[in-house]
Amino acid sequence: MINKGLVSIIIPTFNRADLLVETLDSIIEQTYKNWECLVIDDGSTDHTEDIISHYSTIDPRIIYYKRPPIYASGGNGARNYGLDLAKGEYINWFDSDDIMLPNFLNEHLSLLINSAFSFSVCKCNQFSTKQSEAKDFVINEIKSDNPLLDYISDKIKVMTPSSVFKTEFIKSNAYRFNEKLKAAQEWEFYIRVFADFDQYETIDKQLVSLRQHPDGMSYNSKILYDRTYNYICARKIVKSFLERKGKYSSNIDIIFQDFGKKYIPILIMGKKYKLLNKAIFTGGFTRSNLVSFLSIYFLIITKRNKSKTRYI
């Protein structure tokens, strides 16, 4: 076991006091002991502060902060605030309802301390309400010779809780989470990383358990439409970014076209036309945006006309 290099574990949280207990217990149980845990409260109205105060008394490495208003509300603002507070040589963004296996930090640091690469990724599994119910998480792969394309095409799955970064790497490249996005922020973040760097350490072990919630997109229409809107916005942001970098290929364009066919109809069928138009024009008024708008307008008018047709 090693204990070289402080790791800053950054946990954004909002009204998850009860679930946070399991997460903090799993961090305290790490075999790697040189860490600080920054819990960033995004405006909780439950007893989160009381929980963290209790844990801070037990272990002063756990520190409670409230997100200041200069950072946007939401997990991304909290993650960025945590990054600005972090003192560690290494960064891990963790979620307030997930579980670290005891050797998570030790496995990552054993690789990174002497590595020329700047971050490492391990595998995950998933569970519902009890960690004992954990099941194998369906991961295609975490290794790739072309991580940008393979990540976009979903051939590899890389997640923030399962990654540890060298802090200097994050800060020198100005990698931060997009505070305007309320969904797909992780996807947008990793695409920027993989567009710049295609080599990283991998750990072929499951070292994180991800909690799955029953109140996901398919169970809540508001969540469904909001996330769909953010997925479309993220796609547009990523496309503009990759075009500027000269890395927007025909293969990626095909994937993005399929993406549009999947998500745009969700807003059309839900009659969320204002939300759709807002998503289309994210990033400014362009010829491409105008074509997209007119195409969707045509689909809407066609649908309305068909609904008014009477058959004899």
C-alpha cells in the first residue's frame, strides 16, 4: 500500500443526506489514507449539513462547503467550486450516492504516481437501493486506441466517479464542467479530454458501485424533457468544439445524426416546441440552425394538418 500524494475527493450533493452516509463510510474505509473529501452542498434543504458536521467531527479530512452564488446552481457549479478549493495533487469527482470499494484510491494511485499519463479509469457495477444487490454494470470497454470516437459511439464508458486525475493536468488544460448544462455534462467533459489526449491508465477491476434510481427519465416527463433538451444542447456544444479542433469526422457526424433522430422527436411528440427551438439555437444563429428550425417547423405543420384530416 502507498500513501504518496494527497487526493482531493470532490462530492457535490443536494438533498441526499441519507444516501450520503453510505458514500462517506466507503471513503473513510479506503486503504489509501492520504485524502481530503470536500462535500459541496448545492442548496440542500434536508439535514445534509448536520450529517457532514457529524462526519467532520469523526474525521477532519471530511470538509463541508456551501456552493457560493458565483458558481451556477447544480452539480457542475459545485464540482468547479470543489476544484478551486482542492489542495490535492490528484482529483476525483465522486457522486453523493455512489460507493467506493476499499481499494479504489490505492489502485489508482499505484498506477498514477509513476505514470506518464494524467488520469486513470476503473470499471463499475450498479445497484438499486442496497449495495448487496449490486449487479455487473454493462460496460463495453474502458480501453481504447481511439477513445474520442469510441466514447462518442458508446463503445467505451468512462465516468467521473471511476476516474482519478492529476490536478495539474486538469488545471493546466482548463478542464471544467459546463455550468450551463444540467445533463450530459460528463459526456461533454470527457469529449474535450479525449479530443486532446488519447492515452490513459486503465484498471480492469470493478472499484466503484453506481446507484441506480427509479425516478429516471422514463418515469418522470419533466426530467425526460429537460434532459432531452440538455442532451441536444450538449451535442451542439461538442460539435462546435470538435469542428474548431478539426476533429469532427464523417463517422462522428453519422453518430450525431442518429442522435438527433432519437432525441428531437421526443420534444416534438411532447409538443415542447419552445424548448426545441431554444436547443436548436444554442450557440447562435447559423445557416445550419435555420435549416434545422425550418425542417422541424415543417414536421410540426405536417403533423397538425394530418390530425385535421377527416377520412370518409
